[in-house]
Amino acid sequence: MINRKAIGYITANYTSREHSVLLDSRPLASIPFMGRYRLIDFPLSNLANAGIKTVGLVMPGNWRSIMDHVGHGKDWGLDRKKGGLFPLPGNPYGATKQGMRFLLRDIISSKSLFERSDKPYVVLMGTNIIFNLDLNAVIDAHEKSGVGITMVYVHAERNQEDAMSLEIGDAGRVKGFHQGCHYGDNKFLDCVVINRDLLLQIIDQYSSADYLDLFEAIRPDFERIDVCSYEYKGLAMGFFNEETYFRRSMELLDPTTANKLFMRERPILTKAHDAPPAKYFSGAVVCNSRVSAGCEIKGTVRNSIIARGVTVEAGANVVNSIIMQSCVIKTGAHVENAILDKSNVVAANTELSGTPDDILVVGKAALK
Amino acid sequence: MINRKAIGYITANYTSREHSVLLDSRPLASIPFMGRYRLIDFPLSNLANAGIKTVGLVMPGNWRSIMDHVGHGKDWGLDRKKGGLFPLPGNPYGATKQGMRFLLRDIISSKSLFERSDKPYVVLMGTNIIFNLDLNAVIDAHEKSGVGITMVYVHAERNQEDAMSLEIGDAGRVKGFHQGCHYGDNKFLDCVVINRDLLLQIIDQYSSADYLDLFEAIRPDFERIDVCSYEYKGLAMGFFNEETYFRRSMELLDPTTANKLFMRERPILTKAHDAPPAKYFSGAVVCNSRVSAGCEIKGTVRNSIIARGVTVEAGANVVNSIIMQSCVIKTGAHVENAILDKSNVVAANTELSGTPDDILVVGKAALK
Amino acid sequence: MSKKECIAMLLAGGQGSRLGALTSKIAKPAVSFGGKYRIIDFTLSNCANSGIDTVGVLTQYRPYRLHAYLGSGSAWDLDERGGGVSILPPYATQDGGAWYAGTADAVTQNLDYIKTHDPKYVLILSGDALYRMDYREMLHTHISNDADLTVAVMPVPWEDASRFGILTADDEGRITKFTEKPEKPDSNLASMGIYIFTADFLIKTLEEDALDQRSSHDFGGDIIPKALADGKRLFVHKFEGFWKDVGTIASYHETSMDLLGPNPYFDLYDYKTPIMSNDTTRPPHYIGPDGKVDDCLVSNGCEILGTARHSVLSTDCVIGERAIVEDSVLLPGAVIKAGAHICRAIIGENAVVEEGVKLGSVDTTKDTAVVGNDVVIGKGE
Amino acid sequence: MSKKECIAMLLAGGQGSRLGALTSKIAKPAVSFGGKYRIIDFTLSNCANSGIDTVGVLTQYRPYRLHAYLGSGSAWDLDERGGGVSILPPYATQDGGAWYAGTADAVTQNLDYIKTHDPKYVLILSGDALYRMDYREMLHTHISNDADLTVAVMPVPWEDASRFGILTADDEGRITKFTEKPEKPDSNLASMGIYIFTADFLIKTLEEDALDQRSSHDFGGDIIPKALADGKRLFVHKFEGFWKDVGTIASYHETSMDLLGPNPYFDLYDYKTPIMSNDTTRPPHYIGPDGKVDDCLVSNGCEILGTARHSVLSTDCVIGERAIVEDSVLLPGAVIKAGAHICRAIIGENAVVEEGVKLGSVDTTKDTAVVGNDVVIGKGE
């Protein structure tokens, strides 16, 4: 199915306020997730599952890992003769201010993408709040309501100062927004449907405020523009720092939770690899864990997420941890309450542990 | 055929020393050429025709037009599961020094590309000297000679201060090189076969000189490294400024010359478009010209190169000019000794002329 | 797989024997047309431009070059996950193999393909005509009428009506009669061989037809008359644009000429609904110092040193010095050597007309001259 | 097109009737194997890993799912310009259509395909065995011997030799005798059904064979004996690695088990020659709090709440709480519900074993239990 109403626009240059070694080698958009995914897979899959065939992808300065992962968009049906995936140079320093996801300057320099389209709507998405949404339902609601912008939100189930909350009035109209989010607030998902004509007008009229986020810039004109809201009732997860990354990942161990994100009718698509099925040897003990293709498991794994191509040797223990691609946990080693970035080798009979409240994070290939 | 011996590495961040409006909106690597090509097509096609399936592509800061053109390399058989086209962030300011094509810093930051390969050789290429070469013959000669590096050159047929000359001694050994090139010199084609192991050694050993061109850095060690040369006997053309761009393009009007570059057994591949065949109306007069698909010709065209989607209205005259994509030459207009960048509209009954010695160059969409 | 609104089944199995030398080693849908296209491009582009992303192509006759040309369908942006272009040749089952016996039989044998995609509607197409059509409009007609079957029709001159399959419809467009080549037509609405079926009805009808020993398993000959007799809801969808079959040498030539001129019957330059093709990469064409090109379509890779008038020149054609090409179609790679003169001719792929040869005639009462693919025509031949 | 060193013709037309319920609606090469693979993946990966970029796949039996799986060949990096995977079904010509009558006939009918690519050598393969082979080594043998035809052979135990096609060769490896299932074998070199022909010889031989009324058009039965009788240069290429046909239920089961253990007969984890496949995107599998997995291959998308021992679990399988799966193969989407117990069984795609059902036996003298695709096995069945 080819979407005849909308094109997509993803800003992949959001930067976490907090430092993390996980972000030394990559932007947040390409952080590995759930064994085989990266965060960028989610906005791309939401757009792909809605049949959207033209997507602008605003790149941070350190774009290499994103480009390696998404390529020309083939895995999301975006390797097209007409349309397709358009990487766009974004602000190299990212959208660093609190809550900034759609830097107006980036949108302005992407103007030709919007001009060339013949579709009436543009779907704007960020990369650090993930969900699995029927975008066509949002587009239909937007079309029906006749407004200029529809902002998608979810009922907040926890406090999160890095998220943004919408103030919603009569008939779902958005009256304003504020930084930070408490339980019960209308948490903005960084997902927007906007009329393409309106976006082009904004590009022309607000160019003097190009250092602002799109919504900051147009805030005084919310009334005139007619901004409406759409409530998403599914599972949404925001990733803002190491803690949220670890907690949200662990929540997805539960299949009931995971099935709200990974459903066959709207699959989360990602780069294809040729890893063989995971291999369990005699003596392996694995429980309440997710294990990816290409893993060789001889030891013990509990309450953990094991990415592609990890080896857990006999007598090794992995507990309550996230182990990224190509790590090796040697015989007798013990890893607990930890995140190991790609390509770490934990030496035999060593212990590597954080605490449940203070997760140990080891950067890419730090241990060899 | 899949090349089992080599991977490719193209530096697309060469910058002309001279300013040109043609380079305002793009790097030299993506300058439109001969109606439907861009310079980057030539190194990509040389590699593709040798069956090379892994290519690193070093990007300048303003990479958007290159990315739009090459995409994920599908048109060059580089949209692969294993290998493929790898865009790499290069020095954003380009390799601006005279003669610099292979900035060591860029090579160093591409190290993982070379490490991951299992092929013995790497073919390094620039983008501003074009030719159509059987690279497998060079690789075979390199392999047979047992040297560390083979540099490809051509017998220079004109002076060119921006090119580099090789000093060649016994048995084709390269003794040194110097900037600038005179008739009869051995003009370096910015095309090199290098042992992958050696390249990795250089990356490790010369990292303190990373601000230099690869060849400047290793110049003192030419003897030890064993650098050999390979003579290319076909047609090569260097593009360094507006003048060379115009002259070399015009030389390719002659089919005998053009056939040395565009041959069916080693086609120059480029991005596919769906333009219909050029349409000539009654009354059109066209001679000694190349006309691209999607053109509508009602007027007169002489000694010119007309790119895709250009309209020459009735009574309009185009003489001794290069007209890029989507220009419109209105009724009665006269264009002579000019280069019109994309999307210019020459108003009816106006004249737009340079002289044979001072070509008029009009930037992208400057006339509307 | 997910439920689809509408998929297309494209009947591309015919030999196209009326195209003679042009189809001796190649299926008709793969024959070159319009300079850089192949005949099937027009139907596939219509599908893509109508947002239909799942097309089963039923092949049977010498399909290799057609298969190679279709590839993954990416040239038409028809390489969808869970859709795209699928090649559906005849196949064997536990009970042995069966060739496609008729147009309906070809679809019957691929009901599994249709069921896999589970569409609401099925569009039946053939790949041998030149036209631009938004199938969504026809689907809209079908849905509005709550029809079982909708047939695309076009008005033809009354005097020609007896050469067509003619549909008679009431004021609401409901079909009351279908007559193949009626002697005394009571309607001038000719069937274009384009059908939309509601999928459930199609499946049921074809399964019944398969069991009918007397049926020749043809849509026009069997399925439509039966559905009419059964009182099903059959409607016409009127098409007012340009449509022409390119199935004979005469119509192939005439339709090629229809692409030319300031207001062509079929405009390749209508960018709203572009015609897509699986093109080769060749450089822009070259017109020599003494070249003359007037009222022509000229493709990439051509080299024109002589004169071309009112002709279609496909990719990589060569017209030598002093050679003249008029009212003709040169297929890809055709070479007209110096001083030759061809007129009202179709020159096959990579065919060569040697120096000084004269071929064809301006006399339109005579047949169009045809030179088969790869043939060399020397003097005195 | 340019001259190629070597192209492959992959015979994938067989029904695979000995795989019973597993091939009722699907061609044998498309049957799931090894968790995330299909049988044809192994041969295609061998081609890709051997640098052969042009593979004609000859299909005949229910090819749709095979065609859909092959797609453009990009999953195996076999989507080359001027090459790649081409699907070659039976087709019709001016003289009508013809089904592939034998292995040789299938290739004969596609000689045009071979001629188009103009290779020096043609590799003939079938897509129904599990092995890793670098065809370049075999090609090297062929070229070194200046052979007309080279046959890949492997040594089998002498007591089994009478079950195979046995080749007798002299000290230089030149074939002196070919006997199908000899009672008293004088060699233990069994043909693997893998041939390299010098292209000219292949074309000439097949063109002659096509005219031979008495021939059954089979490589083993007709072409090799004839070439031997004609004194052609036939050589063996000895293969020492693991090779096993997966054409029967018993061999399918046994070969699946060969993938398991610390030193498997066939190692999917040999990354130097990776096995490629056209995979679906599913999340990593989940092992529940009480899940037990011992000596297994487990694919993406599985959910294992019970126990799996010495088994192959394909994509999206489910093992419910307290269910036990032993010495078995679960095909993609198979569901073993809570408390069920299966042993030495093959459970088809999307088949369901209901709660508490017991199936199969540890007794290896009994047949492997098979549940067909989409079948639901309830209690008492």
C-alpha cells in the first residue's frame, strides 16, 4: 500500500542532556536496542507501515552509524525510484536544548523536500520516544478535523522532565505546552501531522526565529494555526539517558509488554543480517531473557537482553544486564546490573557488576 | 562478476582552488556533466565495472547533492547485503591544499572499513579526473609486480598546474612526484592500488602527520614501500575550474572522443530517471550537439550540450553552450558561450552571451 | 499477509503472433515501443500511478526476456514487501502440469496467489495496449455501483462497432447485453478488456468455470456472458481518453506515429502520470554537423549523422551520413547506414540496413515494411 | 552481455513427494530447514560464496512461494546487473508449450538463457541437499583436467555404495565407468548430482540429446553414459566434506539433528562461508522464567515457556508452559501448547499441537512423526 496523503520527516539529531559512554560513538538515534534494533527503526517502521514512501532524515554531525544502519532505506521499503529516503544534513551539534526535537533551522534547510512533494501532509517524528502507531488513523483524524497541525500524545504513566506536555482544551485543541511531564499529563510523542502548505508557510514566515524549535516558534500563533491533539493509547517509551534506556529495555522482557511494540500486523523493521539461529549448548541455563540470532550460549543468562552474536561461555553468568552485539563473556565471568556496549570481552573469572540503582555501563570495545 | 581482490575508496571532498557559482550549491564531485552524469559517476563506474562490491565514499561537508545522486549505490550494483556503499564523513572543509586528494585524516577515520575487509587490495580514487579504465588489469599488474603501491598515470597532453606528476625511474618505480604537470609529464590520475595491510600500517605509523595528503606523508619512504606505476593509455580529463570544465565537455561533443569514455563494455553508470526520449518538433535545427532525454527542442541548438528536461522554444538559439537540467530557453532568446546551471529560465528575446575566451556562467536557478 | 484493497492480474502470456518478426524470440509485452519503453511499461506505469502495488504477471510464451526486464519490479517502484510484481508462469502440481488454456483459466490457476493477498477487488489487465488510465476511478465506479464486475469501455465510431466486443448498458451503466462483433450493433461501447471483479465473486465464478467442460475459459467468451445470464451486477466504466491496441504491425506503426507532433494523441511528456521503464544507462544522443531531425522522438545513445523525419528512434540507433529515415520506427540498436533511405518501416532490434538500401514506401495503401530483430538487409534484398 | 566464466543452472523443479505433508503446497527447495532457512538457501549461498553471480533456477512444481522467496536474489547478493538469480519456468514457443521432461531436458529448454550469458563453463546443481562447497575448487579441477564434464563425487561406505550412482575413475580421476546402484560396486565414489560442463560441450550434447527419441533426457541416465561411450573427457572431483540429501522425512529429520551439538556435522556458525536467507524481521526470542533450552537452535520470534531439548526451533515457534519438545523440528510458526509433549517429530509451518497432546516416540525404529503445515492436532487424533 502506497500512502497517497503524506510524506515523512524524521529528526535524528536529538542529543541527550546527560553524558553517556553509549553516546560516545553514536547519536541517540542509532543506539542499539532490544538485541537487534536501533531507536531509529521505530519512526522508520511507523512510517513504512503506513505506506509512506518519501522520508527526509535529518542527520546529526556524527551520522555514520545511522547511515550504516539505514542505508538507502531498503529494509523499510524506501529504496524507491520516486521518493525514497533522503538523508539531510542537520545541525551538527544536535537539537540540544531541552525538549527540542524539530529545530526550525533544519526544517528550513529541508525546504525543497517539502516543496517537491505532491502530498497534502507531512508527518514529523523524533527518534527518542518509541511506539507502534497506526499513522493512517492519525492522518485520517487530522484530515477529518480540518486543522493545521495534529500533535500525538499519550497519557503519561510516569514523571519525565525531558518530555513535553500538551495543554489540551475543548475539542482536543492544543492550547499550549510545557517542558516536563508528570503522571497523568498529556505526554507529547514528538509525532505530528502538519499540512504541507502550512509547513511551507511557517518556513517562510518564521525564518528569523530559526534557532528555535518549531513549536516554540509558532507557540504565539497556536490559536490561529488551529492545533489539535490525537491520543495514542498504546505503549510508548522515552529514552533520555542511561537510566531510562535500561529500565525501559528491561520492561520489554515481559512478552505482554513487548507484544505491544512488536506486532506482526505492524512489524518493527530493521536492517537484515545473516546471523544463524541462536545456539544453546548442553548445560545452558537461560530464563526470563531475550536472546538474539547468532548467539552461542553455554553458560547462564537471567533477566537479560542478549544482542546478536554474543557468546556466553560455559560457567559464565549474566544477570539483569544488557549485552550488546559481539560481546564475549568468558568462562566463569560474572556480569550483573550492567550494560555492555558492542564488542566487549569480559575476561574469564572476572566480575563486572553495578547495582540495581547504579547500573554499570561499559563503552564500546572498552574491554578486550 | 564479483571482485575477490579489492575494495574501493573514493574521496569526494576535493575542492577547486578557484571560486565558481557552479560550486555554490554542491561539491565538485556532484557537478552535472554531459547532460546526465555527475563526476562521481566515473570513479563509481570504474569500480563497478571491475566487480568491486565494497566502496567507501568520503563525503565533504555539503554532501547532500552527492547523497541524493548516489543513494545507496543501487545503480552501481552497490546495494548489497555484504559490502556495499559506505558513505564516510570526511574533512568538511575538503582537501583544499594543492594536489591533495587523499587526506590522511580521512583515511584514518575510515580505518574500520579497511580492517573489516578480507580483500588484499584497496583501490583509491579521486573524483575530479575522469577516465574509463579496466581496473582489473591494474590490480593484476600490481599483484604480479609484488609492490606495495601502484599509481596510475597518463601521458600528459597539456599543461595543468593543479594535477600532479610522477617521477618514474627504472622498472616503472615511482621515485617521487611534484605538483603541476606539463606536456609529456606522467600525469597522476588520482588512482591507486595499495595493499590493504600496507594501508593499515600507514594508518598506524603516520597518524601524527594526519593533516597531510597520504602521498606527502609517505614520500620519504617511497623506496622502502616500493611504489610502482601503471600507464593508462586511454582518455583522461581533469576538472579543476570552470575553464577546464567547459573545454573538456566540449571536446566530448566529438563522438570519436566520447566513445573513448562511454563504451558499452564498460558503461558509465548513473542514477536512473524516467525522462521520455527527447522530442524534436518541426522546425528544430540541431547540429553537432548532445541532447538528453526529456528535452523538448523547437528552436536551434549548435555545438552545445543540453541536459535532461531542457526546453528550447521556437526561435530560441543556443550556441556553443552547456545547458543544465530543467532550463528553459524562451522564444527568441539567444544563449552563446555560456554555462547555465540547473533550473534557469532565459526570458524571451534576451541575449545571454560570453565570449569563447570568457565563458559566461550562470548559477543554479539564478534566472527565473 | 494483510488484506489489500485491489490487486492486478496482468495477462502477458500471449505470443503476439500478429506482430510477426518482432515477436519471434520475445513475448509481445517485452517488445520495444516509443523509443525507450517496452509495451508492458504502459500498463505497469498505470498500475504504479494508480497506487496499485501488487501485480501478478501471467506469462507463458518465451518469457525469459520479459522476466529479465521485469526483474524485481523496482523500475516501476513495484517492489513492495508483501506485494510488488510477481511473475506467474504455468506450473505443475501433484496432478501434473497445465498450460493456460484461456484468459480466465490463467487466472484460475493462480487463485492461490489471489487468495494469499486476500484483496477486496481484482483488476484484470492485458499488457498490449497504449493508454493512460487511473484505475482508481474505475474502482470508484465499481464500488459506487456495488458491482460484481465492471468492464472498462470506450465509445468507438458506430461504423467500427462491429469489429469489437460491444456492451449495451442501461442509463445507470448496468450492462444488459454483451455481443462479440455484432453485425447490427445497438451500442458503440467497446470492451477494452479491462475488468474489475469483486474478489469473492471472481473466485466463485472461476472455480465454477473450471468445472464447466463446455467453457473455453475466456473472460469475454465465457465469464461475462455467464455472469449476465445469472443476473449478476455488471456495470460499464466509460473511458474517454486515448486507447489503442499495438497488437498488429499496422497498429504498432500507427500508434508509434501517434506519439509525435505538437499535440500527440498519446503524450509521453505528461509528467503527472509518468511512464516508467527499466532503462539502460546510455549517454545523451548526438546529432552530427549535418544531422537533421524534424518531428521525432530520439532516445539516448543515438548517433544521427543523416536525416530523420517524423520517426521514433529508440536507444542506441545509428543513422549514417546522408541516410534518410521517414515515418519509421527504429528499435533499439538499429543501424541505418550511409545513404540508405527508409520510409514507413519498422526496423527491429540491432537490425542493420546496409549502405544505399532503399526500403518502404510513402504509399500508405502498402504494408508497413518490417525488418526483424538482428536481421541485416543488404542491397538487392 | 559479457562473457562469463561460469554460470549455474539450479534444478528446482521437483515436487519432493518423499517429503510428504511438508511439500503439499510448496516446492521442496522452499521447505523450511535449520530454523530460519529454506532448503535452497544452502545451494544459493554456496553459489554466492563461490563468486558465481549468475544462477538460473529451473522451476516447475508449485513455484509461487519459491519465486516469492527468491525475489530479486538480493538476499543472497545475487541481484547483479546482467546476472543474478533468474527464474526459469517451463514456457511456450511458436510450437506450443513443453513441460520439463527430465533434468537434462529442463536445461535444454533453457539453452537460450545459457547462450545469452555465453559462459565458458556451466555448473549444474540441484537444490535439495545440505553441504558447503566451494565450486571454484571443482572448477579448478575441471579446468586442470581440460575436461568436458566433471562430476562431483564423495566416498561412501562400501556397504552403502549399491544405493548410489557409482563412478569408477582411474588414477588421474578420469571416469571409466558409471553404474546406477551397482549390485557389486567396484568403487565407492557416489555422484552428488553436481556437474560442471564446458559450455560448448553441454550445448552440443543437449542439442543432440533433444533429438534422441530413446533418451529420457536425464543427466545421470542418458547424458553421462552417452558422453562416456563417446570417449569424452569425464573426470571426478572428490568432495570430502559433509553432504546430505534432505529429500525424505527420515533424512530431513536426521540432517536437522546434524546441526546440533558442540561439533555439529554441519556448522551454521562457520562465518567464512555464511548461509544467507531471505529472512523476516522478528524480535529476538524470549525464554520464560521456567523455560529450559538445552542443545537447541532457536530462531527469532520464538517464545519458550516450557522445555526444548535437542531440537531445532524455527522462527516464531511457541512452546507453552510445561510443554516438552525433544529431538524435534518445529517449522516456522508451529505452536506446541501447554503440557503437550512431542518427541522425534516434525511440526509443519503454523501447525498447532493442542494442550496435553503427546506425539512421537523415542523409539528410533519407528517413523518420525510429521504434522503438515497449518494442521491442528487435538487430543485423541
